[in-house]
Amino acid sequence: MKNLIDKAIQTHNLSKKELTEILKEDSINEYLFSAANEVREKFVGNEVHLRALIEFSNICKRNCFYCGLRAENKNCERYRLSKAEIINFSQHAVDLGYKTIVMQSGEDDYFKTDYLAEIIQEVKKTDVALTLSIGERTFEEYKTLKAVGADRFLLRIETTDEELYRKMHPKMSLEKRKQCLYNLKKLGFETGSGCLVGLPGQTLDSLADDILFFKELDADMIGIGPLIVHKDTPLKGNENGSFTLALKVMALTRLLLPDINIPATTAMETLNPNGRIIALQSGANVVMPNVTQGDYRQKYEIYPGKICVNDTPDKCRGCIGEKILSIGRTIGQNYGFRPKNRKEIK
Ligand code: 5AD
Ligand code: SF4
Ligand code: FES
């Protein structure tokens, strides 16, 4: 088994069968994590890139079975930030030194493309890269958003298992989701994806397929998080995903896609109080601290127990900065593009 991992360090390739074998075997976990840590250091160095997350609307027309923001959840108190609030939160993030703003929301049609375009243009007047995480839109809409200055886009595939995808996502299709990702790549967005680990009925085989899909897509960023069960969703009563298994999927993704950006996800920290630091030492090189202000944070309850819901942007920036330095890593001073896409903006 260690031979397989050694091979992956050299070739950045593993077959589905090999991936599944590694996922199944827990005796090699530490070896896997340190291999991913080595590959991370060799290809993307010791910098940790910070991305400032603004959760600008928790209104969503979809009904993903796992998510607290799903349209049918009547216990979720909905909000939408105004244009002025978004710009203000973004400016504050810039003042804190962030070089990337991530604008994330549910699939909220109130934010039509032209309106989003106005906001993007304002945010881009400051010296930042801009990432959108707003779900599925048409090719033309993505094209407009790119043209007005959005640099990156996050759209997790969630699972590549067709049957599971159908069960978890009413009225959605895996094929459309993949098409969105290929459209984003074609338009020149740095394209991020990722998956959930621990969906009911998900197999190790299907997680291996997810990793191979990331490679096939040549994703620029991959975010992986364990499922955290939300009681106001159809997954109520199920078990949470495993922190360790999510970490393994993440580490294997680093071995196969050595130069991409990989966040230490908030969901990992929710299941393990030291989760993000452990992730940063097992292949991750990005953290996405929350810069949403006021009581909007609590209301963006994708899953329960989300960290930092009572904290401020300043508190989180200080907290994560210290943690990163305490493990001998540095904080990225630039936009943090994938090395092969590196560019000057503005
Ligand atoms: N637990 C963990 N992650 C979740 N997401 C949605 N609901 C949950 C949950 N219950 C993730 C999805 C989505 C991202 C924004 O949050 O993967 O893409
Ligand atoms: Fe909406 Fe995204 Fe939640 Fe699905 S995962 S319900 S699209 S916010
Ligand atoms: Fe928010 Fe630590 S990152 S308090």
C-alpha cells in the first residue's frame, strides 16, 4: 500500500482500484497525509492563501437533501444583502489585507446577472481577485460575469455517482452540473469544484470516481468536506460524514492534482476543533475565513455547528493568521492563482 502512495508521489496517477484500496485501508493514513503534505510543499510552497467569504444571500430555489438553505426549509430565516452591504463587507476585507473576495449565495434569482455584474464591477475597483459561488447559470450568464471581472468560480459536483446525485438533488442533473463546470473552464474562469463525503449510500468506489473526475476536469481548486447532518432536511437522523475519510479524499486529490489550490474547509473544522490545521498539514493550502458581518452569519446555516457564527471579520482574520504562523507556514501576499494560471490583475 505504501508503494502505491510512493508511486502517486512520483506519477500523480492512481487507478480507481488503487484509490479505493487506499481509501479502505486506515493503517496507512499517516503515511498518506504526510505524502500529501510533501507534494503540497513541493508544488505550491508554504504559503497559505486566504479567501474572504461573503455570504450574500441564503435564499435558494433548490432543494438539495443535505442543505439547511434548501427552499423547503421553513425554519431558515432568509436574508439578502444589499449592494451597498456587499461592497462595504468587501471593502472591509480588503482593509484586512485579503487578496480574494468570494461571493457565495444560494441559487437566488433575485440577483440577476446584470445586477451581479454591477456589484462585481464595484468590488473589482479594489485590488482583489473575485470568486463567485452562486450555483448553476447559463453559458451566456457565466460569460457576462466573466467579462465584468469575475476571476474564479466554485461549483462543487457534490457526487459523481449518478443515482446518488439524483436522490440528493431533486429536479437537478449530474450531466447539467458537469456541463456548467466545462462551460466555466471554457470561459477562462479558474474553476473550483469538490464533493461531500459521507452522503447516505455513498461508496468508496464513488469517492474514487469523484477524485478521478477532478483530474479529468483539471480543476484549479477542490474543496472537500464531510457531510454534517442538518435536522431540518430530509437527511435528518443520518450519521455525519467521517472527518478522517474526508481528509483522505483531500490528500489523494493533492497527490493526483499536485499544483491546485485546496482549501481546509470549514466543515472539517466543525467536526474537529483542529480540523483546518490538520487539513493544512495533509495537503491543503487555502483557508476561507468568513467576512460576513452582523447576524447574517448565523442565518447562513448550511449545516449546524458552523464555526465562527458569533465572531467578527477582524477576530477571524487574527485567529486564522496566528494558527497558520504557529505551524510554520506563511500567509500568501498575492492573489493565489494556481501557479500555471498566475497572472497580474488590474
Ligand atoms: N454538510 C456539509 N456540507 C454541506 N454543504 C451543503 N450542505 C452541507 C451539509 N449539510 C456544502 C455543499 C455546497 C457547499 C456550499 O456546502 O457541498 O456545495
Ligand atoms: Fe441551495 Fe447550494 Fe444548499 Fe443546494 S447546496 S440547497 S443549491 S445553497
Ligand atoms: Fe473565526 Fe477562528 S477563524 S474565530
